[in-house]
Amino acid sequence: MAMNWPWSRKTRNGGSLPERKSGMSTGFVAIHAQGEARWTRRDYAALAREGFMRNPIVHRSVRLISETASAIPWLLYDGAAELDDHPLLRLLARPNERQSGAGFMEALYGHLLISGNAYVELVEAAGGARELHLLRPDRVTVASDAGGWPSALDYREGSSRRRIVLGIAGQGGSAAQLTLFHPLDDHYGFPPLEAALIALDTHNAAGRWNKALLDNSARPSGALVYAPKDGSNLTDDQFDRLKAELEEGYSGATRAGRPLLLEGGLDWKAMGLSPKDMDFIEAKHSASRDIALAFGVPPMLLGIPGDNTYSNYQEANRAFYRLTVLPLVARTAKEFSAWLAPAFGDGLRLWYDADQVEGLASERDALWTRLEAAGFLSDDEKRQAVGYPPRG
């Protein structure tokens, strides 16, 4: 049964409650039940809305990872030989008419981080041309065969429905699904944001509480206590007038801070905890660190105070590349090699160009310095150690 505050002093049939008085002192019992926390839903739309679109830590973490990863250039190998120009490289540089290669990969990584899944469709255009298109995760359902293995994607947009076959491109398949490991699901990936859902809701709730507090002139709500010396109660007319005055004169952000005129035994008792009692700022920083931890972003890169895991910004940046960005790019390169490369020929393999990563320049300089001092190695051996072919 729903109970609305303020409670009415009327009976169900509209009559007034009879007044009861007693010469004995009376008391009351307050029953407090701990309410259950309300959590954000775990589907893609809710995580995108409450996380990426409303939470600055999630927004910056996803953008930092996706933008950094999409800026790393691709390499293509045919066996051990590196190919400088190839239709597959041109396709990745310009997947479709709407997107460049960097924009396409940024959206792909964004889907993967928010949903745990990314869906790519290969479209055969006129004249033998090919295009790559991303499918939004909340519009895709994975269909399985009789054995329970994923076999196709059911894509819906509005009232239209179509099925896209999963499999190796050029061998009957025209779509690929990239997933992050999920321990309890065989068909869908597990998004990092879901692991930080408690921290996300805590951070958002703290922000909403702070905004509501500011709207109320930074004052918590309270209660009016009627305690006259003669022990009498408010009449129905007095109760209704007081309630109307509070609603009309003191409710809303524009009336915050207006002084309250009390009379006839009324006393104001503040209710609620202060920001210091709630440890408000530290709670937000702790939630921020948990969110950054789930995404693999050093808190130092996000400007979150109170974290001294890395001695300086440069060290945190290197750890970000080595532990988060490069493993994600390497996994994507292997997935694309297994799915897309066979459509362009056998033996093709995609990889990333680590020499073009500015965040690893100091490591690269240190490696070259060590190799330069290694007099027991020939020039060709030194070139091979850093990934270059012999001079020939």
C-alpha cells in the first residue's frame, strides 16, 4: 500500500477524525526499515545513458581508451613480408562513406567498452567494392544453431528485421562479433562498466544529492514539531493552513533559504546528515577510482586525487598503453585477421605499428640505446631485434 506524505487527517469517506485526549502522557514508536538500493539496469541503453552520457568519469575513460586505441595505425603482413599497400589496408582506412578508419575503430571500441560486445558487418557493394558497418549492440540479438553455438545476428531497426550470418568473410559469413570475456554467458560479452555498477550509481547519486542540496540553499530538509506547553494538538483548520503555507511559500529551488515564521509552539528540527558526516567528497573520489579501475585507466590520467600508484604522469601513461590500450588493439587485430583477412587472400595477418605510439617513445629510445651498445650483434641482428627486416 502506497503512503503519501504529508499524511491526510481525513478519513476515507471525507469525515474528520474524532479528537482523542487523555490525561496520561503518551509516546510514539518510529519504525525504520532500511530501503533497498536502486541500481541501474544492466542493458546497453541504461549503461550508455547513466554511464557514458551522465557520468564524467565513465565518459572520459571510454573516450580516452577508444580515441587512443583508434589512433594506432595498422600493419599488414603476408607471411613475414610487410605490405605497404593492399585492399584490406585501404578498407580499414576508409570502411564506408560515412566514416574514416579512426572514427570507425573509435565507435567499435566504444561499443565494446560499454556493451561488452561489438558487431561488424561486411557489405559487398557494387563493382566488387566492400564496406564495413557497425551494428548498434542494443539492436542485435545473437541467434544460435541446434548445437547452441552462435550462428547469426538478428538485427532490428524499427519495424524492419534481418538476419546476418556469422562466420569467416568470403566463406559464407558476413558479420563478426567481438566480445569481452563473460564467465556466465556463452553468447554475449561482459562490459567493464557493469563490474563498476555500484561505484557508478554511488557517484551519480552523490552528484544528484549535492545538486538537490544546493537547490535548497545547501540546507538539509527537516520537520516542524508542534509541542505547546498545554499538550494540545493542531486543529484541522490549523493543520491545513500550515500545510498550504509550506507548499506555497517554501517549496522549490526559487524559495530556498526563505526564513520560516513559527508561532504557537512550532519548532523546526533539521533532519539529514551534513556532507561532512556522509564523507561526501571522499565517497565520490572512491567511486571514481573504482570506475577507473574497472576500465583499466590510471586515476592520475583522469585527475582523480588521492591515488599515488604511479610516481609521475609519464609512468602512468606508459602503464595505460601497456596494460589497457595495446592488449585491446592486439585482440582486435587478431579477431579481424581471423574474420576479415581470408576474404582478401590466404596468409594475411593484421597487426599494429607500435613504433608510431607516442606514449611508448621513451621505451623505444631505451631499446635502441641498448642495441646500439651491443657490439656483439651485427647490424642485421639489431634491425631484426626491433622488428625491421635485414638491409638485404
